[in-house]
Amino acid sequence: MKYMFRVAGWRLAFLIHFPENELPGQGLFDSGDQVGAEAEARAALKDVVSGHGSGCVEALPCLDSLGMILTLSGRPEEGMDFLREAYEICGRHRGCNSGVTYARLINLGICELYLGLPREALARFREARKAWEGIARHDPERLLDALGAQDMEALALAEDGRAGEAHALLEDAVSALERAAPHPKRDEYLEMARENLRIALELVRRGGTAPAGWEPMPGGGDPDMGIYLCSWQNPAKGNDDPAREMREARDFAGAEAKALEALALLPGQGAPGRDRALPLLDSLAWTLAMAGRNAEAFPYLDEAISVSARLLGHDHAGTLARKVNMGMVMVLSGRSDEGLALLEEAADASAELLGREDPRTLAARTAVGAALSQCRRHERAVEVFRDVLAVAARLGSGDGPMVVSARANLRRAEEFLGGLG
């Protein structure tokens, strides 16, 4: 399995070498069917436990798979329970110092990144790296695992706001991979490490990193603003979006071409059957916005809202998510008043439909705050971010990603209000 830390755009240079090749549910998950993947993994785990008893070594592939499916689906709290059990079982049966046990230690670190706990993840990655460096003295192939763990150490450092340290560590990892002996996985590790190095270098230039769990507004807006949010949403299912993998790999040109190719096979705008274009419209809008081509995203955003309203209703959560996207792109394209009005309308409708404490409402409210900051209306932005933080703090732990990010947004807005930003 190969994992990507999708929340922040980093690529994890780690390919798991478990002896158990069959990981229940992974095929479905890779195709975008998260619900089916979870159901398949849970069913497999139930069958194994009924046949061998709880705590059995045969359950390891099911626990590994289910833990990562839940983590990558946005439910890391649940995923951690399964990953921790896999790590403990593997330690008992395979030994605490075996390579497969350290592989599961890495899984725990990945989950902690999703939980917004970069320091805890950093400790796990460092432990695994040191262990693999020792193993590599006798088994040179494990050098790639050590360098992969080093790559993730850097990721955790950057997520903890230590971009300079991350950059230095990644430079060393890239250099070591370039010198490494030929291996089937070396090029893939090197590609990932180089991509992470590029991201870390950009963070150093900007003077920091985004708080864990949030991402910048598409196109970046004013580079001096530095407000981070989790509001850009792609309501399409993963398996309806042919460009998803390319976009996550930051290949925006390839993602655009892939989505346009699929869209060209459907009837034209307004024709019967055009409704099937909705996920492709979402995909194209998202791809263009992430590439900083906001103005070009408007036609796809506009049609997506129209189709979504007709299919789902004007006040459906999916339609509201698309309105939030449109509002953000309007603000970033200079249509500040119009975009802000649309964002506030969507946020109010989301609160009425889903409740003030729903994560989607918080995302919409965060977009309003970010737009206010972008428009230099800092006093109102501070009010919005204070409200978001108060709600987020009631919902999650004090060091959870939602709270950490809300607090960072508020702090940044207060700095601008005080003339410090």
C-alpha cells in the first residue's frame, strides 16, 4: 500500500512491505469506495476472529487495512484503535524489533499526523528510522525503509512548524536516495522525497507551514495573508473523479486533461444526460483553482451549482459546498463583495440545515473569516474566527487538528487587526 497525507498535500515516501499481501478492502478503497472498503475489511476481521480468536496474528492484515481506511477517510480516532492493536499483536508474535513491527509503528505515526499530533508522529518516525538503519547494516534493502522514515520525519517537523529542519532533512534524504543502489522502489521513493523537498522549500520561503489538517485557499490569494482553512470541498465521490490521483500528485495539467477528456464524452450543457457531468465539473473547478487559475474555474463552478441545485436542491449540503467554493474563488479573483455575500449566505444556510456544530458549517464559517481577512476587514474576521474556535473547542480535544487550526486562524487575524501581519 502507498499512502498520501492528503490533508496537507505531502507525499509519504513509505511503501509497506508486510508479508501479508492481501489487505481486505484496499482494492475498493483505491477505487474510491470508502464505505464498501470499510465493510469488506470489517467482515474479514470478524471472520478471522471467529475462527482464530481475538488477538490472533491472522488478524493483522485486516487490522492494518481497516485502521488506514478509517484514518484516510477522515476518522483517525477510530483508525488509531485498530492500528494500535495491530502494532501490539505484531510485537507479541513477530518481535518488537522486527521490520514488520516497525512498519506498523509508522502506521501509528501516519494516524497521528491526521490527528494533528506531529510531535508524537515525529517520535515514532525517528524510532523506526534508527531501527531500520541498524537492520540495513545486514539487509541493505532496508535502507530504503530508513530513508522513507527520514522523509516522514521531515514531514512531521514541517507540520510542527519547523520547516527549516524539515528542508535540511529532506535534502539529505534526496541525496542519499540519489546515491542508493538500484532497486525497484528507489525511483518512487526518490520522486516522493523530491516532491516533499519542493514543498518544504516553499514553506521556508513563506516562513512557516500550514497548521495540520488545513490547506491554503486555492491559488494562495494574497501571499502575505497566510490564512489557512479547510473549506475547499470536492463533493464528488472518489471513483467519480478520474483526475483525483493526478491532482493529489500535483499534476494539475494532467488532471485537467483527464477530466476534460471524460467530460467530452458526455452530452453538451443543457442536454439530457448532462447531469452525469456533475463530478467532472467539480473536478475541473477544483483542479484549476488549486493550480491558481481561478478565473478559468468559474464556468465549471457555475454549472456545477446549477446542476447540483436541480438534482439535489438549493439548500442541499452538496450544493452549499459548491457555493462555498464559488465564493472563495470570487474573493480570490477580486470580486470580494460578491464572493463574501455568497459565502455568508452558504454559511447561514449550512447552519440552518446541518447545525452550527457540523464540520461543514465550521468549514463554511472559516471561509467567511478568510474572505474577510482577504478583504482587510480584520475586526469582523476576528469575530468569526473566535466563534469558530469556540465551537471547535466544544467538539474536539484541545490539540485536535480542528482546534489547532481554528486557533491559528484566530491568532493570525488578531495579528492583522493589530497591524502586526
